[in-house]
Amino acid sequence: MRMIVRIQVALLLAFLSVPAPARSGAPAPRPLLSSKLQGEMEFRLEADGSFRILAAGSDDPLLQGNLAAGGSAGRSRRSGEAKPFFKLTSEGVPGGLRGFAAGADDDRDGRVDEDPLDGLDNDQDGLVDEDFAAIGDTMGAMRLQRAGLQFRQEIYRWAYPHLQPAVFLNIVPDPGADGIARLRLEAAGPWVEADVRATRHSLAGKAGSWGGQAMVTTSGTGTGSEEDGACAAGSETWLGVMILNEMDAGGSPGPRMFTEDGVLEIDLTDRPLSLVVATGDSWLQLAGLLAEARRVYEGVADPVSGRRARWIVPALCSPCRLAEPPAFAAETTPGGDLVLRTELAAGQSRLVDPDLFRIMDLPLGHPSRLVWRGADGAEQTVVWDCGDFGALVRGGEPVSAPWMLLPALQSHEDSGRLELWFDDLDPDLFDTLDTAAQADGPVALAGRYGDGRTLRGETTLSRAQVPGSAGPTDLAGAMVDPDLGRRRDDPFADRSRLTLSPELLNGWPNPFRDRIQIRFKVPASVGEAFVWDDDKDRPEDSVLQAPVPWEGGQPQASVKIYSVTGQELMTLHTGQHSPGEFTVQWDGSDSHGRPVASGTYFCKLQLDDWSATRLIVYLR
């Protein structure tokens, strides 16, 4: 016990004492508490009780909050000025047991948690802080005084990955205070009131809906525009604030909130204020985290006595964590869209975040619609707008997630196909994905579930056929005169619908370290040049044997290397060629002679308007 006390005192003195005001020219005082949120974001608690959320490498806070006097603040009925107090603790420490723990009544006086952690003898038994509730893996407790008003402010943090982007605050005013204090939260963008609802699963996988009213804003960390920046993956950080004790025991309304520009103010009277401040990479991530925060605050109830213990983290869904991740296939369409499909079997986890998919580490943004085709024949389409809180409506009320309109996806029992349609892809992104669709081999896929778990794997990327369009037989027939071996009319309207055979381009060895031999072929006939997905679409033999209708009698051929982001790195060859096989080499350098990094690259063969692409891997 003495050793524990020594360690706690040493930590308190070394890191957590209230710093003195910084002298001119002296470094800024260290924060009382510094904690990582999602990604590289950081939460900092200062000695005056203010706090900030900062992005990596930036001193401009995405959010800053502080307690200030508001209205007609009177003097606290406690006499004298309160001494600075701050302590760091965690759940389960001696003197801080709570809930259903056997030693929750730490001082064994028949009462539980009657002496809160504030450095005072609140129950006047001659002991200080001997019976309080320690909450979370990290709990910072401090006593504050503002214009005569005295408060106890507690910060709760859990080490669970799905709760890491959230900070819980519990602010308790002095019961003897006469006046009003106000919590002020300032963000870069305006606050918007939203009804937050999200589907969460119990330990056994049973679905339920949690949420409530929240104030939401976004802070730009990228280049998203005002209209679509909130939906551009990776360009915005979502911030949300939810009051967790909206009603008191008598059903009275909770604290009043005021908003103006980027400032949110919450009035505190003589009742505690419990709230959560959360961050998310997307609207669904934020909504899911706020819903989870509500579950944490509600805690659990003893089924026998009915006594409830708040601030208990519920167990995660076991079927969600143990199920095999779904396999996805992607297709680019001639209309410039991308469709992401997966076949979901019973038992698979399915509540994916549609706004955070990445292919080859390139963010797809948000889909315009989601389609569910159940094994029972039922089909349902949901239009999704990640920036419009009221875009989804159920029973006249807005809902926060598309899954709430697709009941089959909320359970673990149904099976079927899920499709996500990305209709508004950036043209450069589509060109990169469409080029990759012509190459052989899988590409990397990454995403995230609604509860924050990561989704990683590979996807096949292919080019889709146009439903109801003229088949390749008709196209080839319109382009080639089998008897004369030359073009008929103007073939350009149909040329783009033919797919150049990937067999015209090969590389060895692949992967390679020093250099790769790239062999390409200029085909002599239509049959050599093109491929058809279905044998029934193949032209007649006379068309297959006809010469390819090159623009100038011979094709203009080029072989180029591209990065996965579509950047042209090196032209290996260019010129006109008669039919035949040709070889070029690449040594892993760009057009300036600089060696490229190890990784995946595209080798593209261009013959007039047609192209074929191979994935090649360079290992330095």
C-alpha cells in the first residue's frame, strides 16, 4: 500500500500538479492531461479547466472549451478561496470503487460515493476523498472557481479503441452557489442541431437503437468545398456534443443551449451536467460514437434490485467481431460510375460505413445510393446524402444512418447482396480505377464498420458491360468490312466499347528488383486485339480474322508507367508499329532518372484509342 501511495504521489508531483503561470519568454506550461483521440488528434486539459482538441502539427484547435460565469453570478456560500486541486485516477483504485463492486461503499458507512474526488471533506467525517466513484481507464478530477462559483469537473477516458475518439465530461456545481455558469465550446464552423440515432448490437448480436439530440459541426482539414466538403472523405473532421443527462429525475428539461456562429454555450445551474465530446472521420462514425456514449452513460441495471450503475461500458457484439469479413467486388461503368458489391451470408458483420471505402488507398467519397437484394427476392434502395441530417426519413422523422431503413442489414440472420453506387466520382479518380480495372490481379480495399472496427482486404476490379446496349458483334460489324478489311463510315462512336486483350502486354519477372522486361504485341487481327466477356457476344469468324482498323494504317503505340494515383512516371516507348512483338525494359526510375519507391505501379499499353494495363510490383 505504501508503495502505491508513493507512486501516486510521484506521478502527481511530476506530471499533474497545477502549473504556475508562464513567465515571459518561458515555455508554455504542460497540460494537466494530454490524450490521443482518433488518428493524430489530441485532447488537452489545461490547469484552468479549459480544454482543446488539436489536429496533428497544428496549434489552431478544432474545438476549445472553457467554463465561464454567465448571467448574474453571485458568490459561493463557501467561505474563502478554494485551493487548486487536480488528481488523476482510474476505475477500481482503493477509495474509488463503485457500481456493483463488492467494496463500492469504500468507507463502509452504509452510503456509496458520498465524498466526491475534489480534495474536500464533503461528508464531514474527518476523511478526504475516501469514498468516490472512479470512472474510466483515465479520470481527471479538478475543483474550479469562477467569479465566486465553485465547480467540480471530471474528465473520463477509456482505452477501448471504439471509445478512443470520445471525451466524457461531468461538471457538478457547488450546491450552495447562487448564480449561473456557462460552458462555452468554440469550433471553426457553425453548430447544427441533429437527431442522432444509430444501430448498435448487444453482446449476443441483438440490434437496438440509441441516440438523442446533439450539436454537430465540421472542421476542415482538407480542401472540401462548402457544398460537398463535409462529404469528401478525409477532408473534414466531424465534431459532436451530446448532453447525456437531458432530463432530471422529475422530467424537467435539461440545461439550455445557445449557438451563435461557431460558439455553443450551455447554461449550468445547480444540477450536474454530463456530456460527451466526440470526433469522427464521417457522419456515421460520429453518430455511432454518440450513440455508444449514450449506452455508456446509461450503464447497466441489476435485474434483481433494479439499482442502476452508470458509466459502465457495454460488451461489444460477439458475432460482429468473430464473423468473417465480407468480400467485395468493384466495377467501373461506361457512364463514369463505380459499383461496390458484396454477397452477405447469415452471420456476417454488415454495418459498414459507406463513406470511408478506399481502393488502392484512394478514398471513394460517399455513395449516392445503397441497394439491398435479399435472398428472399426483396429489393430495397436507399438514397444516401451524408451531409443532410434529414435526408433519410422514417415515419416522418429523420434518421441518422441508411441501415435504419434496411432492417435486414441490422440483424445477423438474413443473406443477400449489398450494392453501393458511387455516381459522383472525381473524373481523375474514375480514370485511375478504370485503368486498374483493365489489369489483372486484385487490388487493396480498406474501410470501416459503423462501430469503428477496420475492414481490410482485397477486391476484384473490373469493367462493367452496358445493359441493353448493342453487343460487341454489332459494334465490330459496324466498324469492319470483312471483305475489304477497312472501316465503314465513322467508327469512333463505338470504338471505346471494345476492350483490348490484356494478353497483348506482359512483364517478367513480376515482382522485380533490378529491371523488368515488358513485352507488348501489336495485333494483326480483330480476334487477337480484343476480348469479349461472353462467347455469345463474339463476332463471326470473318470479323475476327479481319485486320484491325487502325487510324493511320498502323497503330500509334506507347508503353508508359503510372503510379496508383494516376501520375505518369516514365514513357518507355512510343512510335508507329506494324503487327509483331516488341520488348522494352524498366529499371524502376522516373523520367528524371530518380528511383521510385517500392510498391505497385501500372504499365499501360496504348494502341490508338485502345489500351491494356498490367499491375507490376517493384521491390527495392
